Amino acid sequence: MTPFPIGLHLPARFTAPLPARADVVVIGGGIAGVMTAWFLARAGQSVVLCEKGRIAGEQSSRNWGWVRKQGRDPAEIPLVAEAQAIWAGLAAEVGQDLGYRQTGVLYIANTAKDIGPHEDWMVHARAHGLDTRMLSRAELEAMVPNAAGWVGGLWTASDGRAEPWVAVPAIAAALAQRGVAIAEDCAVRALDRQAGRVTGVVTERGRIAADHVVLAGGAWSGLFARSEGLYLPQLMVRASVCATEPLPEVFAGAAADAGFAFRRREDGGYTLAPADFHEFLIGPDAFRHLAIYRPGLRTPVRGTRFRPAAPRGFPDAWSTPRRWAADAPGPFEAMRVLNPAPHAPRVERLREDFARAFPALGKPRLRAAWAGMIDTMPDVVPVIDHAEGAPGLTIVTGLSGHGFGIGPAIGRIAADLVLGRAPGHDLSRFRHARFTDGSRIEPGPSL
């Protein structure tokens, strides 16, 4: 199998020199950070984007590639609708095909019991005027021919897919061509502050003065926030994924049943992932944040496997420092790219799941297998807000496995927050203070 397409085995592509000053510094080169920089640059701001490793080297390239409204927390649905509109025109602006196709998203019921949660989510679909509808067994069989054993489904034709490890680097390249300074291998170690306000950052290459800073560090955001005295109860789970060799098309979009998910790729293969399995790597933050995560734990987390420790150097590994000096290398330089190993037995089972669903094709050959660390919050929705306790800092993190599809809208909203503009959506569910102001933590739908 081939190595994952983005990683430290490749030389840095974005090597802009750092200016002494910018209007905004963005920390993190995933889709949230890149799209925030995109909209800030469009508004005429001078922007520096610092990425400790590789652009899209972590979860923004390792996800399933779905762009969906279906199954979302109701508060996210308007944001995804905006994101899909942005996705539709983004390739033309970037000058490269990003693989965005409106091929639909399908949730499949293995048994009659599985139909219930789909029907429950239709309440939200109707409230937001979506084109989502329930499928009968006959309608499902017509949509996914030659499949075996499914009884119905939930279908949103206006949802789609894109190519994660193509899209984000391509958008970043277009940004660089427009004069945005993007620096890989450039960790931000700390914030600069004066009289309590954020006035820039300290990077491993020196200081950058800035009026605003955006923290979009994905799985690393919680560690960075803690070092700055900010409460951000972020945890993460490991998810395994694989890519097949090219196969005959059995379905053009993205779909999942109770056991596995599959998504057609532009290269003719399918991206496969468990729908019922992820791994939680226990570290100090698991205990530190236990109380605020407890409401979500009252509902059994299907398929979660608990592991006693994260690999050395991971954000919540037992040995990872929580404090460090700004004038010396820290944990972000020690682990440039999170590249966790996939769970090999579960990857092999994905081949069996696919063969069971599509017996005419049998077990597919795999081109690659990988894993990613999904950053999550206690209520499984992100933080999109100015930081409580750090004026001049905006936080965009905790996208909880929903970030790739919604990313373009997240970037537009974050840019408007930085610029002091109305965000255009109700962001109360995504505010930073919800974890400290006594609000009840309400986990969203787990579809």
C-alpha cells in the first residue's frame, strides 16, 4: 500500500518568509484555518498562516470527504447549507477541481429498528426545508443495485462529497499565489499579550505582531489553550480509514449503514471507514474534563474502544508537557504531524463489510490505510467564538468529525468575527463561554 499522500515524508511546500507584522495570524493549516485565511484575504487583510507541520496533514485530509447537512446538529444545518454554496463555486476561484460533487448522502437501515433514528432526524430536515426523505426498501434497491440485506434509508440528494487531500492544499496554494504568507514547519509556541490583550504570536522562527489571532489548531487547540490559561475542554478520538483500488461504481455518493461507510472517490475507488468503531486514547485531559463530558456519557457510545494511553508526543499523551517556554522548542515541534496507525483488524473487516454488502464485487484490494485524530467537544459541536479571557483571540476548533464539509462556512464566519462583522448565523450554541457559564451541555444528534 502507498503512504498517506500528505506527511513529513514530503518536503514543505509552503515556505513563505514571516513578516514582522500582519493584520491577522492564523494558527493551523487545516480547512478551518485555510478558509479563515481565504476570507480574511478577500476582505483585504494581511494574513500569516502558521502550520507546525504540513497543510492539511492531519484530520482535514484524513476524513471521509463528506459534505453533508444530513444527520447534523440542527444548529449546524444553516452553516452547512452556506458551506455547500461556497463549495459549488470554490473550484472556479481556486483554479483546480476539488472533487466537489453533489452526489447525495445516504444513511442505510440494516434492520427495521435502525429506521427509527432516521425518522426522528426528519423533524430537523422539515424544520430547515431540506430535500431529505425516507427511502423504502424498493427505492433503496433501485438506488444501490446489487446490494444485499438493507431495508430502507435516509437520503439527501443535495448533499455531496469532495477530495480532502486535494482540496485543502489546492486552496492554500491559491492563497499563497494571492500573497498570503503560509509557513509550514512553523509552530506557534505562544501568544504575545500587552495589558491582557493578544497582540501577536511567538513562533519558532520569531515574533509576529498582529491585531488578531485565530486558533484553528484542530486536535492541538486544547493543549495550546491550556498553556495560555484558557479553558477549552477538547478531547480526541482515533478513527481508521482506508482507500480501495478502482472498482466498478456501485453508488456515486456517500453512504453508511450500521457497520461501515463508503464514499466514491474521483480516482474510481471507494473510501471505507467503520461507522461503529473509534478509539479513545486515555490521557490526563480525559480525567480533567470528565465532569463536563458526563452528560454525553449517559448515552452509550456505540463502538468506542478505550485505550490506556496515547502514543508519545500526542496532544494528550501522559508525557506531553502542559507548559513550556516560548523561547525553546515545545510539543508542537516534537510532533509535527499526527500520523496514528490504523487499527489493522478493523481495516481488514472493512473489506469484509464491503464484500458482504456487494457480494458481486467481493473483497476489494486496498490502495492505502490510515488513521486520524478527531477533535471533539462535550456536546459534539465546535467552538466558533472570540476567546473568553483573551481579547484579540478567536477560537475555531472542536469540529467533532464534521469539519471538512462545513469548513468553508466556518472560515467565512471566523473571518467576519475577526473583522467585527455580523456572522449571519445564530452562533449561541458554539460560544466559548458555554463551558463556564453554567449552561447545560446538550450533545447533538449522533448520526
